[in-house]
Amino acid sequence: MTEHITRHKKELTCKVALSRIRREARKPGSTGWVKGGRQLEQPAFAARVVTSP
């Protein structure tokens, strides 16, 4: 029973992914992207640490 449910979830996930890829091919920009949570503000010129020369 568990294998059936797992297989069904995988098939559904693939179908959804393919439908979104196809829609994006037809209508560029149609795919929405999830934005991350609140980010700490960092200056564009933030110093980078070099660990090897």
C-alpha cells in the first residue's frame, strides 16, 4: 500500500513539473518563484575572506 502511495506522489510531482515547464515554454515568465524569507541587509561591497592564496 505504501509503495502505491509513493509511486502516485512521484507521478503527480512529475506531471506537475512537466506541465509547468511546458507552460513556461509557451509563456515565458509565467512561472512564479518562491522568495526567501526576510534577509539581513548586506552592502554590495561586503568584504570577502580569502582562505587560500
